[in-house]
Amino acid sequence: MYTTIDSVYFKNMLIGAYQLFQQKYEILNQLNVFPVPDGDTGNNMLNTLKSMYSMIADVDPSEPIGIMAEKASAGAIMGARGNSGVILSQIIHGISRGLHGKTTASCGQMSKAFQYGILYAYRSVTKPVEGTILSVARGIAKGTREVIRTETDFSKILEASITCGNEALAKTPEQLQILKDANVVDAGGQGLIFFLMGCLNGLTGKVEKIDIEVKPVISRLEAKGEQFSIEYPYCTEFIISPCKLPAKEVRKRLEAWGESMIVAEGDNLIKVHIHAQRPGHVLDMAADWGTLHDIKCDNMIDQFHKNKDKQKVIAKKKLGVLAVVSGNGWKELYEKLHCDVISGGQSMNPSVQEISLGIENGHYEKYIVLPNNKNIILAAQQLQKMLGDKVNIIPSSNPMEGLAAAMEFSEDASVEENMENMSDRMKEIHSASITTAVRDSVVGKTVIHKDDYMGLVKDHEVVATNDLHDCLEKTIGNITTENTEIITVYYGDELTEERCNKEIELVQKDYPDLTFEIYNGGQPLYPMLLSAE
């Protein structure tokens, strides 16, 4: 019988949830509605719990349960990534509020704390949508209402919660047509069930000692205009010429050894840029593939501290723009508009803390934030709650919308005037993205095969074809109107400028009245991003 929950039990519950996510997070990634290569619900929720665990790992279990819960909440909030991660962090925050000031908690108090968690999750979303994690949370709250009044064993409460949650999860495809079309349940809702299952495992003794090293929340800093994490501080660059391996294989072999990697292919050479934890190991590997030239390795933490010393004497300006983007091309485009930039986007959603550090280390007192991704907006909103009027948000859902908004920014205008002008400008463009399918799927009326090119446009059927030119042509057709004059194409890191130009030349024959502009975005996973105006 688990009638009273102390810090030992509670810590084990949270560790149990983290351990279960380590085993199950890929399942959540695969539940992504669209078969795109950046399904990251599982990654976001896992990293949120990893950040939570980093805060409680060394807390003495003799501490009051309220203190343990407070530390878990702080870790989850600062490490929250993506919509699902932010909502999960709010559930943990609500539990913390319910346990505030308590040494131990009765079954009833724990149940009430978990109800608080669901309440806080609802509050975190401005417009809750049926068929999501919030529907599952509400189903749990409603379904366990009676058992909470009579049951004195908290393990039974968790079992009932899981049962009710699974029933609510099974209904999500009927509540959200897009889930029904894809024949999947909501990934975030399934993640919430995993969280409860992990808590139950931890409570009843199924937790095993974690033998991996879990570091505190990774901080992102900036040196010489480049974002980096303290875990990968060495900016390493070199050229391999001649190289035995193609660029794609080099990229594959190096991806586990760092971040912010760029692998560029030229005539009989490959240039590599990577932020590494062990640059010597990276260079040893590369030396096996060919002859190394122009080797450069900088300690970016040293550079960061030098920059901080310089910044101390530079007064911050009143108002600026902070954009979240992925790809060196996009970074340059935004910086030309005098925006501060932090790295992030598809498959690499920055945490609340990373956005906060971007603001803290930036050049302005107040910011208008351009999340440029639907899965980053909620993290930005979470930060806004913490920092108040220092943060204002234009809810751009992709970098094309954000760039249009950034072009309207004026240092001489007030926050309110800028917010209005930037929002209006953002609405004037139509945007699209082209990526490749990672699995067979059916979305709406479209049958998608693995490795198909997919053209994604809001309020249009997905374009799916095995030919990039065909996909591009149909996707342009979906974003153009009789008033469209300009199509801007931003090509990604796996598409060369030459290939992009050839595709545009072919398409232009069918759209002779349109002007096409081409830029190097450098974004991963998406060969092309487009905007029409």
C-alpha cells in the first residue's frame, strides 16, 4: 500500500518516468502525423525529462517532497523543448505547486497535485485543440474523479489514470481528422501515458539505477556569431583532399561526434565544420578518409568569455529581433536585417533556457521573438511568462514568415507598432516546404511512399512524388494566386546551387510571368523552402 508518498518515492517516480522515456521515445517520434524526417515529439519530451533529472539526481532524498518537486519543476521548465515538452514541463510544474511546502503527501494530496498538473498544462496553451495531449489529460482527470475520492493507495490511482488515459488516447483519431487519416494516435498523448507508466514503475520498485552520466541542462552560448553548447565547445574545421568517402557518408559518420555540422563537397575535396567535444577523435577519424588540410580548432568558451568582457562596456539598445533559425544561409539572411539569431528549427527545437540565454547574451534590452517553427512557439511563450514585457512574440511558423516580418521591423517604432506591422507583413506571404518521406503513409487522400518528395502547404493536400521537379512544380501551384509576382526559393544543405538553378529553370517555363529568386538557406532535412508574394 502506497498511502503516503515521501521524497524517496517521489524521486523514484520521476526517475522511472525518465527511464521509460529512454526506452520508448522513438515510438513517439514515429507517431508523427506526417512521415517527415524531423518527427521529434519523443526527443523533446525525453530531453525535458533529462533536464528534470539533472536537477534531482543529487538531491538528498531526506529533503521534503515539496523541495524535490520544486527542483524537478525548475529543471523541466528550463529544459522544455517543443510543444509536447513545454506541456509536460507544465504538468510537472503543476504537481510541484500541489506539493509546495509539504514534507510528505497523502494519497489524496498526491492525487490533487497531479490534478494541478493537468490544470497547469491547460493554462499553458492559449487555444487547446481536441485530439491532443490535452484531451488525454482531461480524460485522465475526468475518468479518475471518482476513484480519487475513495482510493487510499496511490499506485491504484496511477493504474486508474493509465487506464483512463489509454481510453482517451484511443479517441484522439476521432477527434482530430489528421490523426485519423494517418492512422495514428496523438504522439504527445501517448507520451503522457508513458510518463504515468514510468511514475508507476518507479513507485512500485521497477526503477533501476541510472548508470549513464546525465549532465545539467546544456547552456547555449555565442562566440564570434556562432551558437554552441558547453558540451561541444571546440569549433573544428578542416579540408579532406582527396577524400575516399562521399560527403553523405562523412556526414553520417561524424553526426554522433558533435553538433552544428556542415559538410560541403567541392572538386575532389570535402570541407567539414563541426562543434566537437573531442576534436582529436574527429581529426583521427577524418585522417583515415584522406589527407587533411587547413586544420583549425578554437575553444569557443574562451572566445565567449572574451566577448562577454567586451560587451560589458557596450550599452544594450532598446528593442531588437531574436530569430530562431537552422542553417548558415538563414543565419546570414537574418543577421543582414540586424536580428540576433539562435540556432534551432526542425528536429532541433531550442529549450526555454537556450532561448533565455539568447536574450541574456544579446544586444538589446527587449526583444520581439520570431520562433519560426510551430513547435517552438510554446517554449517562447513559456519564457514570456518568466521574463514579462522583455519578450514579445510574433508567432511565425517557418523562417519565410519570420523573414517577412523581420523586414518590417523599425528601431524607431514602438513595440506595439512593430508587432502590428510585422504581423500584417507576415500574413501577406504564402509558404511551402519540400522534404522526403521517412516511411510509407497515407495523409488525407494522398498515398505516400518512403523516400518520396513531399510538398507541404497549409490547407492543401500533401504533394507526394518520387521526382523533385514534379513535386516543386505542383507545390508552386499550391502557393500561387493570380496576384503572385515573386517566388523565393531557399535551398537546403543537401541540395547544390547548381541543382536548384536547374530545377527553377525548368519550372519557370511553366510560370513565365513569375519572378524567381534563389537563396542558400542551408537548412537540414528540407531540400527546398519556398515563399510566394
